Amino acid sequence: AQRVTQPEKLLSVFKGAPVELKCNYSYSGSPELFWYVQYSRQRLQLLLRHISRESIKGFTADLNKGETSFHLKKPFAQEEDSAMYYCALRAGGSEKLVFGKGTKLTVNP
Amino acid sequence: KAGVTQTPRYLIKTRGQQVTLSCSPISGHRSVSWYQQTPGQGLQFLFEYFSETQRNKGNFPGRFSGRQFSNSRSEMNVSTLELGDSALYLCASSLLGLAGAADTQYFGPGTRLTVL
């Protein structure tokens, strides 16, 4: 079965502090991993995907197959990063996304 | 390019009624997926359509159904509504090349369904 776990429902940091949002997954094959973000009153949007290996808005995420993790990191959090973050997994051959329950990040001034 | 649009944005129904939600994908996108978002269960996959065919279905009862038209627009229908069907229903579209390679999904704003 495919499963995505985000252990923290809420995460609060101060501006300028490093932030790490955790994501662990369960899947027997080779998954495709994503981070989606939802800012207040905006639609869900893709932040980054592991296969592109790019940094978006200063965020990076590395797929660790040994630990089955795909943690999202940013060295210096900004107030505009406050949002709901969802980790998602897609198995091959389908558009179906399996989402974690999400982590609400609050960056305090 | 216009994003994914969903209509209506808000809907109030009573138990036992049925409802139809509509989704217009980004122009040129051929794949449409539907998700249900609730505070308790989070985002759950409902179904996926490509070229008017359902390619995948989530673990939902048969009261939930959908279809896709030749212009890629999609509708989902929920019959015999229950209180637990109250949720935000999200639609997502993706380009999906001829080779079937999966692509980025773009989400709509959702339809907020309230069942009284």
C-alpha cells in the first residue's frame, strides 16, 4: 500500500531560522515524490518534485530511498513561507497522488 | 493561460439529494483527477480520467461517479448525499503526453460542498 506520513501537524519557527518539514513514505516500487503548498486563500500548487532536483523559493528536498524520506528544508525561513505544506507520492503509470495530512508552517516575525 | 476552473464554488445540499460538480482543465490538458479534502481525512483521491476513460478510482462508494467529455471537461456526481460528504472537492489537470508520461498536476480552487 502507498502511504505518506507527515508527523508534524503544526510547525512554528522564527523568521531567519532554518526549517525542516518531515515526510516519510511507504511504497514498494520507485515512487515520484512532490511537495505541494497552499497559501491562505489560494489553491494548492506544486512547490517542487524530486526528479527535477531544483530549489524553489529557497526550498530543497532530497529523496532518501534508504530512509524512505523526502524532507523539505529551507535554511532561512521567511514570513511569506507561512502556509500549509503537503507531501505527495505518485506511483508509476497513474496520475493518482497520495497525500500526507499536511503540516501547517507558521513563521513568526 | 487560464488555470483550472471549478463550478460552482459553493454548494449547500440536504441529505439524500444528489449533486454534480464541474471542472474545466487548463487548455490542452487531457487528464483530469478529482480529490476530496476534509479536515479528518485530508486529501483523498477519487478518480482520474483521460480521453473520456476512467483510468483509476479511489476507495469511495459507488455513490461517487464521474465522467469526462471530449473537450476534456469533467463532472463528478454524488448521489444520495450523506452528512459525511461535506468537503472541499478539488479537481486537477495535467498535460499527459502521448507516451503516457505523468506530468505536473495543476489544481483548481475547489467546490465547497455542505450537506445539511
